[in-house]
Amino acid sequence: MKKRISSGKRITGIMLMAALALSLTACSAGRKSGETDLPGKSSESKEGEIPGSGVPAGRDAAVEQSQAVFETDEEKQMRETQDEAGTKVTIYRGNDTVEMMVMEEALLPELTAENLADALIGAGVLEEGVKVNSLEVSEKEGMTYLALDFNEAFLTRLNSLGTSGEYFYMGGIVNTFLKAFDAYAVKITVDGKPAESGHNIYSEYLRFFRPNPGNMTGKYKFVASEEVIKPFVELDENGRFVFEYSVLMSSLPMGDYEVENDRLVMRRQGTDAVYVFDIQGENLVYDKEESSDTGLEDKSVFEPSY
């Protein structure tokens, strides 16, 4: 049985539909064609906002709305800047009077043996035409060793120098490569054979050369230590020292030093602490009995280092 709708109800429904149509027409009158309101958003701007943006008028709407994009660009720019900056290295070379080494910074596009050799050529240490044949890096007992092979042009200057000049020539190359590659020792060969001059045959690994062989100034490191940061002694030309013997120290001992009969005696300022080393060749050998407590083993060897 079908239900019949009365004429009164039909008229009421028509009137409601007409009212709804008029309401929709009024809402759209103040809006441009194609504009719609997002759910939960009002088409009206609040006071103090950039119209239609929801962003306070005192701020840059473009930055606010694309913040993530700008952050990505900044990160990219930083990365590109770092790539353009390259790698800073320290070049060691003898001074004009051939008495000590001086240190200069150089910027490499990338840390490679070839680029480092080019920087040494630019600093006047190596001659034009010197090339790196190969560089091998190995690890032994937690320390890095380099095997560096040059072409025959490496020997031209080496064989023309006196004893002092040879020290700074070889020392400049050795120190530069050791510091750049954070290595302990390097063996230098020429076309696979030990480098040889009129004074020396360099068949063994070479360690860091003391930059100022005329006195004790410089840095000495306990390279055999198992500590991540190796204990070190640093002596300056004004008779002052810094001594770091443990990473757990709250302050670095410093004070004055003097050399007495092949012994280095360091007196810590503000205290009675004294630290004593025997000078054995290029190295400093710690004397535990004569020193204030540091926790270091007796006979610990501190070698010239960077």
C-alpha cells in the first residue's frame, strides 16, 4: 500500500528548498568564481593578519609558509660551502736560515697524497716535477703507518743538500704527511726503493721530526698510551710548559721548565708539584720516582709530535 503525501506538506517542502537556494546565492555573492573555503578555515582575515594567509602581518608570509624548503636550502648551502672550502692542512718547511721549521696553512680541494705533494711544491719544499706514485695506509697496534712512494725527481733536491738542509727537507715532508693523515710514521721510497742521499739511506719508517732541533720547544706525545687522547707535554720558547697526563683532569698543569744535565724539570705554578723527564735523543722519558703523582708508568716515552 503506497503512502500519499498531502498537498500541505508538499507546499512546505517547496518553500524550504527555495529558502535554501536563496541562502546559498547570498553566501557566494561576495566570493570570486572558483574560490572555496578549506574545511575549518574562514575566508575572513582576522585583525593583524595578512589577508587570506593566517600569518601575522608582522612576519614574512613567504618564509612562514615555505620554512621547510628554506631549511633544506640552507643545509645544502652549508654542504656546498664545506666542499668549496676543502681541507686545511699544515705545511712544514725549513726557514730561510735553515735553523728551524715554520708552519703554514694550505687549503686542499681534497685530502690526497697528490694534492698534498702539490701543496709542498707550492711552498717550495718539493721541486716541480715531483710526483706521488702511491700512498698506502696501514694500521698496527692502533697506530697509522704510511708507505709513500715518489718518482725519481724526488731525489734531485735531496742529493743537492747538506746535512742541515736534508734534515729540514725530509722533516718537512714527513711532518706534513704525518699530521695531514694523523699517522705515527711514514716510509719514503723512490720508484719502490728506499730514498737515498749522500748522507743517509731511508730504509726505515720515519717519525715526526722535531721542528726546532736547536732546543726543546715543541710538543711531545706518549704515543704508546692506550688513552684515546694521548698524554702530552708542550714546551714553548719562553720556558713555559703544559702537561696533560689524563683526560679526567679538571685543569691542565702548567708552569715553568728548565733543562738540567739532560733532564727536563717542570714545576707546576701555584703548587709544589714537579714533573721530571730524562732527555734521551729526541724523546722525553718520564721519571716516576722523581715526579709528583700522575698515574703514568715509569719510563713512559714522550716522542716529538704534532
